[in-house]
Amino acid sequence: MTDNDHAVRSEAFFSLHHRLPRQSPGSDATTRRLLELVGPLPHRPRVLDLGCGPGRAALLLAAEAGAEVTAVDLHEPFLDELRDAAGARGLGDRIRTVRADMADLSGPDFPDGSFDLVWAEGSAYLIGFDTALRDWKRLLAPCGSLVVSGCVWTTDTPSAVARAFWEREASLRPVAADTAAAVTAGYHVLGVRVQPDSDWDEYYIPLAERVEAADASAPGMEWALAATREELAMRREHGTEYGYACYALRPADPRWTTRPETAADGAAVHAVNAAAFPTPDEARLVDGLRADPAAWLPGLGHVALNGPDGDIAAYALLTRCRVGDAPALALAPVATAPDRQRQGAGQAAVRAALDAARLRGESLVLVLGHPEYYPRFGFVPASRYGIRPGFDVPDEAMMALVLDDSVPVPRGTIRYPAAFGV
């Protein structure tokens, strides 16, 4: 294919998509849910929306999060649409458009550490998920977050037809593989959401209507229509095999090194727990859980160290508990050495333990703790899910975190290991 042929086809493809509300599966509800996963943002957060298209997410972020959005796309007509929509909604002073290639974010518009939130719905595939994780991290301010989505396999055995189709577009992996890639790239996972079928409808229903009304005689349009009809048919016939997953990520705190505890850490872990609490009960709890094969899950006790070879500053432990007969995890104890408290060590240990739980395929974590502290990790009152302990505690202190919302959340009474003594 000549460069001219490619340009004609690209123009036809974009023409087919002009003035559609979305350029990938999505919804305002999903955008809002991802914002919830990110957690509190600074006042007037600086947001970089990459591959913004006509700017549906950019408009919502500006209007509802009070963000100052830098919206980036290579296709100038999409940016024109966004500028028009922003002006009509009184958001022209909140949204700045930049025509640029997300694969080459150099220059004065994209300095290091300049954004509180980097947002990329349905666009990272253009450069590859792993490349996006690597290259976009430098753009984040301290405590900044990355929201990125990509197409994933939702079955362990995708058909040869679906594989052949997607291998022409992008390299698909399961959610667990993308999650592992994010952790390996130095991020903590704040949350993952597989988009519902309704998000595909918001994209494909208007697109299908456009296909039926399109003029096939326009240059390159015959190719664009054939490619789009193939994509629509693939979703119709094989849509249960793949989907879009959205990831809310935050770079790990560089002040702390985290890793699973080892057998050699036993004495140091005991000492941190003994020093962090007014009684030795929590230190003894760890010893009791470690001795219980029904409760202990190797690799789910994590430590935070001040540097790769530093002393253990904090500890977080997840062990097996149950809600009724369904498996869950109990987060306890979480301990930070007194001289390291309020420096982020405890948070680093907790986030590392939660990441490890996601990679194991766990779906639910429970914690009894301070309601001012644990919501920063996404915990909410467990009673929202019909989950309660078998003893009296304030409702706001018994909390739950759903790691995988594709798994039904069990209802019932929490059954703790014997070492908890409850």
C-alpha cells in the first residue's frame, strides 16, 4: 500500500467516525467509577487526556472534577469538535487542546511531573500497554495517578477467529497479565474494572447507524466500511471472548522498597509488630496465623524497607478468612515502626500486599480498622455488601474492598481464623 493509499483510507476511517459521541467503548458512568478508584484529587487537578478523540472524558473531567485538562490527539477535527463542545458548555478555560502524538510526548507541553492524572481511555493500544506504562510514568506529579484501558481476553480459550482478528490490531492478554505488567512496571493497582456490555453499545450502536447511512463511493470509504462491518460482526459473534478493562494505577512510593516477607524476616517482623502496638497481641497474632495452614497464604505478608537493603519499617499481612463459606482475605495486622510512622511506609506495605492478592486472583479483602485510614485504599463499610462480623463493632470500622467486581460478592458473617480469638 502506498503512503497516499494509507492517507486516503485513514481519512475515510476518520470521516466515518466524525461527530460520533465516542471512539471506543465507554460511558460517563465508567468514567465516574474510574475517578472514584483514583480517590481524592488536588484542587483544580492537572489532567492529561491522551488520545482524547472528541473529548467525552475530557469534558466530564473538567466539569465534574474541576480539572484543568490538556487534551491530546493527532486528528485535528476531533480537537475542533472538543473545542466547540467545551465552548458551548462554558468549559473553554478548563480545556486546552494539543495536536501531538502520544508516542512522542516531548517538548514544553509535557514536562516531567506535571500532571496529577494521566487519562487514556481506549487509546493506549496505539503504542502498546507496556509502552504506555513505561513512558507515561514520568509525566505524573508526586501521588499522581494513571488511568488506562485496553482490550483483554475474558476467556481462557479464545477462538482462532477472534485471535486472528485481534492479532492484526493489538496483542491481547487477560486482565491478570495486564495487572502483573503494571505491578512489574512499578505501579500499585488502585482498582480494575471490566467495562459492561452497555459501554460497547454506547460506541457500536451509533457507529452501526453511521455505517448504514454512509456513502460508499467516497474515496477510501469502501475499505473503511468493510473494516468496520468486520469489527461489528466480530463483537456480535465473539463478544463474550474479549472486552475492555480499565486500570487505575499509581506509581509506587520511591522512598520505600516492598517485597514479600521471607523466613529470615521473622524476628524483625515480630519486633515491628511488638513496637507498633501497646500490647504484644498483634505480634502473637502473626505467629499464630503463620502456624495455621488453613489461614496462612505464602506471599501475602509484605514488608516495606527504607531502601533495598534497609531495615523493615512496616508490615502488612493478608490471611484467609471466609464470609459464610466463601473465601476472602483478612488484612491484619498493619504495623509501622514508631520512628517510621506518618511517612508512607505502612501505605506502601498495604498496597504491595493488595497487589499480590490481585495477582493471586483473590476477589475480596476485609479489614477492621480506622475508618479515616483505610478508605484511601478503596475500602468501604462491609455492610454495603451484606457482610458483618460475628461480634459488635461500629459499622464504619468493619470495611471491605472488592478486588474483582466480576466475581459476585458473598453476603453473610465473617469467619476469622482461630488465631484472631473471635
